[in-house]
Amino acid sequence: MRILIADDHAVVRHGLKQILADEYKKATFGEARNAQEALNKVWKETWDVVILDITMPGRSGLEVLREIKKSSPRLPVLVLSMHPENQFAVRVLKRGASGYMTKESAPEELVGAMKKVLAGGRYVSTGLAEKLASYLSADTQKPPQELLSDREFQVLRLIASGKIVSEIAKELSLSVKTISTYRTRILEKMGMKNNAELMHYAIQHQLVE
């Protein structure tokens, strides 16, 4: 079995390898420190499963997930993130991830999740399963942030974290004009007037730490 671990923290990669090596004695591991490394390894090599951190240097984890599913639609991707489930879980599962776990999860939960996704299933925690059931209910109005594209959602989180347009542009390697356009779209889609309202909403709904 070949397992690719994509995370920008060496300690995390090492810990995941130790946990999984105990369970999968014959597994071989690959490592990626950033988004581009992860994509290059997926494009050039064959893997049985990818463990993907949603927040790495370079392109966003959501973009990486989309590219992986485009090139290898049947490759299971287990997203392991420091962000609470309500920030990213529904979004990554809709984009084709086989599961979502927070980094606070116990080692045995990781092994259980791996077994499930390798068998072709999807892994979600009990709490997340309840959220998904509510989300999929026809009578439930979708939260405003679900109207945003992945890039718009990324920009929303950066605005809500207190960064100004020029800082966001630099971080995402985009022009200030492009970020301003995203900001305008976000405000329109969410029915808000300014950054203060966006920040209040993001904090209230735990979209940022």
C-alpha cells in the first residue's frame, strides 16, 4: 500500500506515519510539504490514499483537492485539518473528499477512518453526520457561506481574520483589483455591506479561529 501524506509540518507527517505504520506494516509512505509538491506526486506516482492538510503554503487545500479529483477521481482523499468541522467539512466532502477529520482526533479514529475510505466508503464523525443530515434536508436553508466559490470562501476567511486587501493579494499571489472584485462578490452573495459585517458573521459562525 502507498500512502501520501501532505502536510507542511514535519512533526505532523512523522506522527501520522508512525500511527499508520503500526497498522499497515507493509505500507510505503510519500510526503509533501506544500500544495504543489502534493499535486506533483499525485500526477507522477500511484497512490492508494492521500491524507491532505487543507491549509498549506501555496494553493489552497480546496484547490489541491479539486485538482486531485480531476486527475485521479477514484483516489481516496482523507482531509485532516486543524480547522473545526463546521469551517470546512461540508465544503470538502462536496468536492469529493472521502472523509474529514480534525487533528485533535485520536489515533484509533485515524486508523478507523483509513479503513473506511480504503474500502470505498466515506468517513465522518457522529457530530458531522448530524450536521450533514441537517444540511441535506430540503427544508433547511443553506448558510450564506455555501453560496461562495472556494476562492471566495478563502478570501472571506482572510478578510475575517483582519487582513487588508493588499495583504490578501500578496498571500494569494493575485492582484489587488482581483481581491477587491472577490470582496464585492462576497458582500453581494452574503447580503452584507462591509468588512465589519463579514467579520462579525465569520466569528459568530466559527469560520475563523
